[in-house]
Amino acid sequence: MKPIEFLGSNCVYAKDLLGSNCVYAKDQPEYLPLPAHKSPEGIVTCCWKLSWKERFRVLVKGQLWIQLHTFNRPLTPHFPTTKMSDVLRVRIVNDNEHA
């Protein structure tokens, strides 16, 4: 499973691969780059792509394990979903249209 860039991503956590000004843990090579969308309210949305083996395992077992590093701070709310529209509204703009 790996994090992927997606329509609407506006920052990269860990390493600045997209030339974004939103970079967290920039000098921490132990973390994978995490493309994400960060809203003005502080809500961060990311997308993960599963391998075929992982897809089959989820299909058969119906389970997804998530490990979160809180560094002994309070746990923040999480909302797993399989639909982008559940968590992010992205408006696609034509080249002739101004956002």
C-alpha cells in the first residue's frame, strides 16, 4: 500500500516532491512522502493505493489495519472511506475558465 497523488492534493508531507510550500517532516527520511489536501480548517485528506494482493486480502477478510503515531498526544478523529466524494469536493476547471 502506498500514498498517491490525487486531484486536489495541495501539499506533500515528509518531502516536498510537488514543489509545494506545505511540507511536514521535511528532513525525516524514515517517512514516506504523503501527498495530501489540507483545508483551511486543518482537515488533511490523503489517498492510498492498494496492491492487487492487498485488494484481495481486504475483499476476503474485510479488514484494514491502521497504525497511528500519536507521540503520546490525544488521538485525532479519522474517517476511512473508499469514496473521494465522502471527504473531498474538487471542482475541475477548464483551461478557458478561471477558478
